[in-house]
Amino acid sequence: MLSPQQIETMIREALPDADVTVREYSGGGDHFQVAVASKAFAGKSRVAQHQMVYGALKGHLDDGVIHALALQTSVKE
Amino acid sequence: MDIKERIQQEVSSNKIVIFMKGTKEMPQCGFSGQVVQVFNVLGVPFETRNVLEDAELRQGIKEYSNWPTIPQVYINGEFVGGCDIICEMYQSGELQPLVEKALQA
């Protein structure tokens, strides 16, 4: 099981300038709502932006530790 | 036919295809259900494929798209996104013209 704090840390490791908010919403510790704003997203498609966040989460979507992820990305000014 | 070829055929022979959990009549996941709802509201024809009934597809589509989650929406052979992206594009008004253009092509 991962905590929101751990998820935030992983994302910040990959995107050091990011504003990150993480909320767990199922009560079961594996459904997360995440919002990330970073300058690194500038000029990238939404798919590419989301892939950067997925990459930061180090395979935890594949291994099922994160069951669901609602993700919102935006470019930080 | 290996799974890559199978997926390739699905996305090239259907203008809009959603790889999802469940079917359009009976989605079996909140995110998949949301995506189906968006396309129902748009009132356009679309296909769905149920990954819960096909373990090879469930894994294969993630590798094919380089995207770890389901649902996955393909329009005109191109991966457009999952639930978050589709819903965002719908709300911003970007999705409708993209869909219309695809159906005309």
C-alpha cells in the first residue's frame, strides 16, 4: 500500500518543480486522485504529460499497488 | 495473428474504439463507464472491446499504447487518452470537432 505522501514524493523526484496534490479516495489505499502542475509539461500533449507522471510512479500501476489513478496535469506558469 | 496485429486491425478498422472494462451496455468500472457516457452523449457510433474477457488484450493494449491504464480511446487509429483526458477534452470542447473530423475522414 502506498500513502499519498509517497506518491507525491515519487512525482517530485521526477518533476522537481511540480506542484502536486494527492488524495486517496477509496478508503482502501489504492485509488488516488492526483493533480500535477509543472513547467516540464509545456508544449507537450496531454498523453505525453500523463506518461511523464506514470513514469514517475515506477511501475506501481502495473503491479497493482495503485489500482486507480485519476490524473490532471497542467502547465505551471 | 499476434496480439499486436490484432490491436492494429481493431484500431484501423474502427473509427472510434474504446478498450475498456465491461461493455458499452454494461461497463464494469467507473472510469470505463464515464468514457462510454461521453461518447453516448456525443451520439456517435463507436466500438468497445472488453479487456476483462481477454487477458491477452488487457496486457497487449497497455504495451501497444505504452499506457498503463484502462480505458483507452482510439480515434482514427490514434491513441487519444484515457478517462481523464477524454473528459477534459469533452469539457473544453476539443473532443467534438476531433470526433466529427474522424467520422468524416
